[in-house]
Amino acid sequence: MKKRLMSLLFAGVMACSVMGSGVTTFAADNDSHINLALFTYIEGMDPATDWCGWNLTRCGVGETLVTVNENMEIVGQLADEWEQTDDTTYRFHIRQGVKFSNGTELTPEIVKDSIQRSIDNNSRGGDLKIASIDVDGEYVVFTTDGEYSAFVAQLTEPMTVIVDTTADTSNYDTMPICTGPYAVSEYVSEEKIELVANENYWDGAPEIKSITVKNIGSDTKADAMLSGDIDLAQGPDATSLSRVENNDDINIVKVTGTRENDFELNCREGNPLSDKNLRLALSYAVDRDVVAQVAGNGYSSPIGTAFPPSVGYDSDKVTAQTYDLDKAKECLEAAGYSDTDGDGIVDKDGENLSLTISISNGSSTAVSETLQDMWKQIGVDVQIEMLENVSDKRAAGDFDMLVSPNWQTVNAGDGQKYLMNRWSDGGSDNYSGYHSDEFQAVLDKLDAAFTQEDRVSAFVEAQQVLADDAPAIWMYANENVTLVNSKIENVTVFPIDYYLVTNKWTLAE
């Protein structure tokens, strides 16, 4: 078949159905089995634990009350209708006739208990801002802790995947019981997840009867596709895609994604980067076009704001730093740095300015080395530090700069949670120690912004505050790329990458 490189604009239709036949390599041993690799292989399957719910939605095992479709619209899943009855009360009608993979009928009581279980056990449970959950006949009624306009969107977050709480939940880290088109039949830590079709599935049992999910790194996914080890690969490394671009049996399916990549800066008192002028100097010295090409090999685009333009939060209205070495040098001078001894490195109070980028062992250093060269042009010495475990330094706040890749900016169909987690006081991912009263005020404004117009306006305001303060250097956004063996049909690639497997996939004759 003819090779196709598929690309869809975020503002338009996001689905892409892959049709094809005549393959030369196919990993399946039979006509109803496929092998695949997920965007990221997360250890664990219990939605009440960390980010494990993302495994469930990627694998087509878990479902939530509402979900985000390929057009970035919030639609019903286990709830078929809902309404907001006052500022803090939401009523969800639970879809009737839904069964878990073990045959247990879904009830409002189970929904209540499952979501409460995630609130109680997941470190991010407080993000839902739920004050109480009640059952009223076929409805589940939520009361939020104050106005929270993003609440419905937050219920798309995979930590709210509904599990059968009437069963023994002690082994849900490996064998959860959910309502999706597939069920877990085997879980081998750090190696694979075996899935079988859920014949009880409320929207029709899938045609593909079994799937093996393999733990394969992004840099080897393209080779695994070429060898026939897997039939579908979500999130292959962009630099590897040239190896499959001319293969007629592998389709490259891409949609504009919602992830951003940045360098996180330590804003804590005592660190040189607590000086906003120094942070701005570093940001002005970055040529984002070059960085995006180095990082994405044509599958990334430069950004200078907290949200990619694809998200629809009017990033083009934000005044952000662009490549300007003169402005970078002005900001350095404003921070009190100059090259007093002519050695090419700026100094202050007799000390050369030297900063460190911390990276995990095994990670690519290409972007860091590119930035190292760019910052050298304005007299800033930057060293690259390879560490066994960057997360320890991040958690301790013991760093200058961190490579901070692949942040999902709308991980619940809305960007408020991303802003809260990353940049608010006490945010679970605010490793930079950033604080801004002005930013906190914008978050409060978002809580009470119920119309799309008001929300976008507040998101623009939030982006402007962050751009002015530069707690991070936003650099590029990724496209969501999935490699699909041409024998697999009806694959929809979603802008949000914690969705993948559906009951609609079929195999060509």
C-alpha cells in the first residue's frame, strides 16, 4: 500500500482512522491478537495509586464518568448525563446496563466508593476539591469545596477510573476489575501486561480478542515495529522516525499534542536563579526554533508560553521572550552580572556565574548541550550533570536547572490543574519553589470562570504572569505520534495521550 504520513490540526477533527493491508511483518500469532507499546510504561494498575490510572485508560481497561474525545470535547462515558444544580453541586446519572469485566453490575454506590477510594489513597485526590459524595437513586451527587468551574473536566482524570469496590481490591495494583473493553489477564512487573477482550463491555465487545502490552523504550519503538516485535507504538522517539518514514507497512499517525517541554529553574531564595532578571536573560538567549529541531527532528514546534497554541488558550496574545541576545545581556546587567576580568564568563562580587543542568542517566543530552552553547554566547557557564535519580534532587529543591519534559498541560481536558500542580503554592509538581501572589489570584479567578470566554481570558492572564516571571524556560511542544502496522484499522489517535486502545480497532482481512 502507499505510505501515508497523517497529520491533523488540533482545532479541527482530531481522529485519524488507519486503513491498510498487505503487510510484510506482523507481530500477531493469530488473527485476533496484537502487540503494542504505550507512550510510557507505568508500574502498577490501580487508579488510586500515583499515575497508574493512565495505564488503565491507555490500555482500554478503565473508564471514567466523563471522558475527552478526539475533538477535545468532554463527553459522557459511565455517566450519560449530568448537570450543575448550584455553584457547588453536580448530579451525574450513571449509565444503566454497564457491567464490570467480572460480571458485576455498575451501581451509583460503587461509583461513589470508587472515587472516594481514589480521593483517600491518591496523593492528587485533593485536586478534585470534593467535599462530599452522595447517592440519589440512579444519580451520584458531588459537592465541591467552593466554586470549582473545572470540576467536570477533573472527572476525566484517570485517577477517577471506576473499579469494582465490591470485589477484593487488595490486588488491584496488578489485576484491577474495571468496565473497559479489555481486562487484565496477566501483569508481569516491568515487562508486560496481557489484556483480553471484555465480553461484557457495554458498548460492544472488541473484535481484537487479546493484546500484549510490552515495556519498550521510546528510542527502540521504531526498531521494534520494523522487526515485527510490536504492531503499534505510541510515542516513539522523534529522532528514530526517519527509519520508518519510507516503510509502506507502517503508518505514522500524528496529531497536534498537548504536551510541553521546558527547563525548570530553581526560584528559591539563595539560588542565583531566584533573581528574575537572570531567569529572563537565560530565556531571551534561547533560540527555540533550533531547540525544537534538535529535540523533535521535525515533529516538534517551538513555544514560549506555558501552553502550546494547540490547546486553544490564546497563547498568541501573551508577550513572551523570543530570541534576543541584546535583551539577554541587558537582563544580565540588571541582575548585576558583567565580565569584569575578560574571561568570557560574567561574574558578580568576584564570582563567575556557573549553573548546572541536572539530567537522568540515559537521557539524551542533545537539547542541554544546545542550550549550553547558547548560554555561553552571553557569558553564562553551564555544566551538565548526569544523575542516577534526578527526582531526588527535584524533590529536595537541590538544583539549578532541570530538564522537564513532556508535561501534559490538559490532563483532564482543562489546563487549570496543570497550572495548580506546577506553579501554585503547595502545588504537587511545583519543584521550582515558584511563588506569585498575582498568579494565585488568577487561579482564584479560574475557579469562578464557568464560561469558555472567561476561562480563556484567565488562562491568557496566567500565561502572561508566568512569562513575565520565567520560573521555567518553555521551549517546544511535541506532536502525538503513533506508529501503526497497516493491518490494524480504525485506530483513533487522541490529542491527550492517556487514551489509546478502544473497542473499535479491527484487523484487515
